[in-house]
Amino acid sequence: MGLSLAYWVVLLLFGMGLYCILTESNLIKIAVGINVMEAGLLLFLVRLSYSPGDLAPLMGPTTGPGIADPIPHALTLTAIVIAASTTALMLSLIIQIYRHYGTVDIEEIRSKMQ
């Protein structure tokens, strides 16, 4: 059984983010890579909880066959808020690093620290 398109997109996003983190020396590009990885993981969570034909538990029965489980979607929304907060924190730390060292390149920062 082959992987669906969503899983290939998840692998692509996660791989792109990981490649960016491992190969870049610019802190802003690393932060973007982390966000791309987070997007892949969130898509993975949403795709795992999806089942064709399930209905949203809005009216009528809230559990049983044919009713979608809302917990993974609620956890995904929570993860989105946490990701936005950590991104804001990463960017604020990058701004402070830039103010202190005058650069966001890791190699230049290491050379200025010694």
C-alpha cells in the first residue's frame, strides 16, 4: 500500500526544514527551517486524524462510528499557538544577538566570541 500525497508532502516539508537547519549558518534561515519542520509535523497530525466520510461532532451524537475525533485537531490548534510563540521568542533572541554581535551568521558569531 503506497503513501498518500499528504504523507509525501509531510516528508518533503520535514526534510526541507531539517536540511535548512543542518546546512545554513544564518540564524533567521534556521528559524525558518524550524517553522517548516513544524508545519510538516502539524500536517502529519491532521492527516493521521482524518478519515474519509467522518462527520464533525457538532450536532447529534458526539461519539461512535462515522464521527471524527476532535482531540487531534484541538491539539493541532494548540501546537500552532505554541509554534507562533516559540517563533516570536526565536526571532527576538536573534534580534538581540544581532544587536550584540552585529551579525546573524553563526560562524562570524563564533569568531567574535573567541
